[in-house]
Amino acid sequence: MPFFRLSIVTKVERNMALSQIRDCVSAQGGWITDHSLFSNRAATLNVEMPLAALPGFMAALNEAGFTAKTDAALPAGETGDCRGSLSITFIHGDPDLKQAVPPFG
């Protein structure tokens, strides 16, 4: 299955940015298969979508105000699905989020 990797750096508020990116994925018939949040500084989203929808996804991200960068050519094709990883870095002056970790044992 073809794979792509994108990176986004944004000053958009974290929850709003994640919501907008989720909407861009969904609008192209894709879905988020996994995610990792790193405090309020960064997030990684794993996505899967139809391969033919990838150009529309990139256009939707740009239209939403996100400049997605890649270090390799995006896969192309008309049939099948593709998987991808989006690394998002949030630029802001807020302190790290504190998460309560329950005791183990």
C-alpha cells in the first residue's frame, strides 16, 4: 500500500487545528486510524484514504490554511488506498499540559 508522510507547523490553536485536519481527511473519504498527542506541542495522525483523493486532501489542507511539507513525492494513482502520517507541531507560548498519571501497582 502506498505511503506518504507530511509535516505541518502551525500557530492555529491545537484543538481547532486537529478538528480542521480531521475534517479535511473525512471530506476526502479518509479516516484517522491512530493518533499520538505530545502534550500541547505536537501531534501525529495516521490516516488512510483513497489514493485518488490525495491531491484533493492536499488542496483541502491548503484551503484550511495549513502548509503541508513532504520530503518525498506523494504517491499517485486512481485505484486503491494509501496510508499516511501527519506530524503537526503547534507554535504557541502556552505551558505544557499537565496530565495526571494514576499510580501503578
